[in-house]
Amino acid sequence: MKTYTCQAEYLKKAIDLSDKKAERLLSRMSVHLYSELLRDAYSPHEILAIQLQIEEEQLQEWRQRVAQLRQQEQVWLSQRTPLTSPATVN
């Protein structure tokens, strides 16, 4: 099981969230994680901060994967050979 810690920068962001944005953030959090953090006696702001941190990590991973896919696509496009030879086309 992963251990979560509340980092100060995310805690400040969580405190500054409006009620509506905090509610949206919590709606994206898994119920299991939420109940686990409540059981571990985290405050509501700390729970929001942890969710912000998780989403930031996931976003960074997604950006890395997309960059890698784009790089692979460029390599594929640069090595691509035509399906037919111009001499065989009537």
C-alpha cells in the first residue's frame, strides 16, 4: 500500500481552492483512497492536497507518454517508405 504525504505547496493550493473546485477535485478521487485517508486522520485540506499531488503526477506521466508517442511517430514518418513504386502506378 502506498503511503501519502501532504506537501506544503499542494496544501497551500488546496486551502486556496473555492468550495466548488474542492468539490470537483474530491469527485475525481477514488472512494477507497478517500476513506483510507480519513481513517488515517488527514484533514479535509490535506486530503485535497494529496489529490492535487496525485493528479499532478498523473499529468506529468501522461505528458511524458504523449511526448514519447510523438517522437516515435516522427521517427516512423521519417522512415516511411511508399506503399507503391511510382513506376508501377498506371
